[in-house]
Amino acid sequence: MNIRSLFLEHLAQTSTAPVALHIVRAEGTYLIDADEKKYLDIIGGISVCNVGHGNKAVIDAIKKQSEAYLHIMVYGELIQTPQVAYAQMLTEHLPSSLQSVYFTNSGAEAVEGAIKLARRTTGRTDIIACQHSYHGSTTGALSLLGDEYWRNAFRPLMPGVWHYEYNSPELIEAINERTACVVIETVQAEAGVRLPEQDWMNRLRQKCDATGTLLVLDEIQCGFGRTGTLWGFEQYGIVPDILLLGKALGGGMPLGAFISSKERMMALTDNPVLGHITTFGGHPVSCAAGMAAFQYLLQEKIVESVASKSELWVSLLKHPKIKSVRSKGLLLAVALENAEAALHTLSRCKEEGLFSDWFLFAADCIRIAPPLTISEKEIREACAILLRCL
């Protein structure tokens, strides 16, 4: 039996038509399959591989930590240098109110932790989220997810969650003294790169302050320089009460985090003790890898090139079949006529050695979220293939 058949038989599937490329290596901006065919990767593991595949600094950090120790005890009980060092480094690059880091295994788990933290510290239960938002597939995160097609099969979900349109005045009006938190993406990724309006963000922050509601910003996809600044919220002049990170946080290893003030986070330590606990969250190898990736991102000044690379993509993506290109840094949505056109084009691109995907709530769009290390030459190559396939 060949490996594709084994893949289909023994691995739980997430769709009836997986891409099913057999990738055996990944280097820089390329994936290489079992037949040695190279694919220019413009999706980067969905905003995970910000510093490229096989980054030497990350690999060296993984090797070094794996030789010291792997898992030794559940999170929070023993001092583990990779966790402490990475938490310190993250907080050095965040506002002073975001000084306490709780590492998890994934972005979805970070969402779950933030839900508990908001309800525990406010004594409230209601949560406001957005239509066409994506926060993960665990039950609590799925309750926040903003599309009934994806939620309906798993009801009943967590009660007390109310959904409103992103950028809508109705969302702000709905915030009141019963609202524990508002959870939004700083940039709506799965909606096809939808941006918040500056005035709306200002009014959202003000209404949360006025009602004692916590503002939770999900930067799981748009953090770590993806938007052209280290954190997306920097561009809007606001600071969240809880910040959610994942994907690029681990440098290619599984890692998530929710970050808040020390005072707020202490609520999880008492009444009950162990108010939030995880066995593998903040795994030492993941923290070592993530810290190495973060250091590389900063030392090589990669974020500084994101804006010009984004402009190059937009300037080259001109074609009668492209209806629009929405972008925020190196997160772009290329809108075509319909979902069928997008799927057909993606299939053609795969044949031509270009690897990408679509969006959950914008199936008519092709996703572009390459490693931030992608070169201008590779951008031109990717655009040429995409236009040819169109």
C-alpha cells in the first residue's frame, strides 16, 4: 500500500479532498515533495513560518534544547529556562500592561484560556465576537467563531456569546455591564483580510473602558510582523487587555499564548488553585524554537521589509480575472469571480509549482501569507505563475 493510501486510511481526515502532497523537505520559501518537485510556498503554513522553512537559528535552538531536556513537569510547577527567557523577551516588546505570559499548545487553547480569564476576573459571562471571525475549533473557540455553517453541527455550544458585524456600530452599542469581554481579530484573516476602521477601534476601546469590559485582540495570524509592524494593534494606537498569540509564536513548533497584566493573571492561581493548567503548554523545545525565530526576526530587521514586499505583490497582481486585492502587510486576499474560479486556479498553481489555499469565509479568494523572508525575486516568480494560471 502506498503512502497516500495509508494517509487516507489511517489519518483522520478534515475534508473529502485533501491536497495530499507528500512533502519530504522544506527549505526557505520552498516545499519539496517525494518526487523532488519544488513548490514555492506562499502560504507559510498559514502564517506560521515567518522566518522561513528550515531556519538554521531555529533548528540549532531545537537541537540544543532537546539535548538538555524535553518535558519534565506540567506547566508552571518547575522553572524552565526556555519558558522564562521567551516570556521575558516577548514582554520587552509589548506594552507594560501586557507583562504576564501564559503559554499554551496552540492558538485555540490561548483563546480558551482568555475566555476563562475574562470571566474569572470580571465576574461576568457574556462575550461579544464578530461575524466571519475565526478563533479555533475547540468548543469555546468555536462558540466565538463567526459563521453558523461551521458552528451548527456541534451545537449546543457555549451560551452567552453574541455575534455582530466587524466595524459595525451595533457591536459597540451591545457592550454593557454584563459583557465580560469582546474578542476580535486585529485583522480579520479568514474573512479575506478585512481591516478595522480607526474610529471604530477607538470607540471600541473607549466603550470597553467605560463598561469594565476586557478587550481581547486575537493576533494569532497577524502577529510577529505579518502586518508590517511587530503587532497589528500598534497601527491603531490601542492596547488590548488580553493579547492572543499562536502560529508564528513557536517558529514552526506548536505554541500559543494569552498575555495580560500580572494582577489579572494571578486570578488563575487561587479559588480555585490551578485555575488553568496544561501538561504540554509552553513545551521547552517549542519555547526555544520560538525565541530563536523571534530573535532572528528582530536581528535581521525582517519586519522593516514587509511593507515594500506587500506593495510589490499588489503592483504585480493585475489581471482581468482579479476583482480586487486586499492586503495588510504580507497577508493578502486575491479575490476572483467566485469560489469555483479560486479552486480551479489553486489547482493549476499546484501543477505549476505554486502552493497556496483559500479562506474559510472568503472562498472566492486566494490566500497569500508567505514567509516574511520571501525575496523580491520569489514574489515576482509567484505572481508570474499565478497570473499564468489565471
